[in-house]
Amino acid sequence: MEEALSLAREAGARGEVPVGAVVVHGDRVLAGASNRREADQDPTAHAELLAIRAAAAVMGSWRLEGCTLYVTLEPCAMCAGAMVLARVERCVFGAADPKGGFLGSVGDLSAIPALNHRFEVIGGVEADASAELLSAFFRDIRARNA
């Protein structure tokens, strides 16, 4: 999670919403990424999706079985859906997202019996540090726009 927090800080410094994600297989870090929506002008350029794509390239397979995705903010429906499709084994996230999180807050795509894959979710890891990055980022934006 420390690597994901570091990536989130880098994103914030670039003017992106500070979210970082890292995919790990065993003790090996496969890939890490941070949000790039503004830089790429791509609504799908969330940290989780970018990390999943890069990890699949490293693994040489779209199936990320045995992998854990660490991310600083509870994933949205799109990213949680990508984890289902990628067969991620576990997601560990920092801050909950009561307005958009789909691993427990608004809904939970990780545990829908009708889907072909379910995965473990562990929330609240480094939640305070993750939440403070987001709060500071949006506080700064509001101050600049005041």
C-alpha cells in the first residue's frame, strides 16, 4: 500500500485526483499506476485499470489469478468490474468511497453470485493517509477556485 500511496502523491502533484494502484503476484510487484484521466483526456484512465493492463502485459495473460490489487481509494463500478473480468484474487483498498465505491459502499461487485468470479476485499488499509491525500487535493482546488 505504501507504493500505491506514493503513486497517488505523484498523481496529485500532476493535477490528477490522487489515486494510486499496484498489482502484486506473490512477493513480486507486477505493475503500478496512478490516475491519468486529465493527462490522457480518457475517462477510463483510472489507476486500477492502468495497473491491471500493465500487470496483464507482464503476466502475458489477461487472467490475473493469484494477484492482489492495492489501491488507495475504493474502486468504482468500472474498476471493480475490471477486477472481476481479470480474475483478481484480492483487492486491498485504503479510503472508502461512499459516493462511488463498488466494493462495499454503493454496491459490491466482488460478491455477486451471478458473476463468474468473486474476490476477497479488504478495506481501510492506510485509510487515513489515503483520505487525507484526497481531502487536501480537493481543498486546494476549492481554494484556487474561490
